[in-house]
Amino acid sequence: MKQPFEYNPIFYNEVIYYLEQKWKRPLNEHEKHVLIEGYKYGRLVETENQVHIGLPN
């Protein structure tokens, strides 16, 4: 598996803010770390899928 990219912290802050609003509480450091790693992995998978969509089978 490829390594995920690092993104601008503004993208992480957006998803952290979203979950804090949804759960009506601040996330702790561990939750933020797991969320950021999940975000990076999700973006990697999304990018790989977009590349494969354009390729013939």
C-alpha cells in the first residue's frame, strides 16, 4: 500500500470541527490523531479510485 500524503492542517481542522459539532464535545488528542490518519487514508483511497475510473478493464 502507498503512503498517504500530508495535507494542509486546515483540512484536518475542518473534519475535527465537524465531529466536535456532531458529538457536541471536544475531541481528545488520541481521537484527533486517529481521525487525521483516517482522513489521510480515505483521501489516498479516493485518489486511487479516481485514477482507476479512467482506465479500461
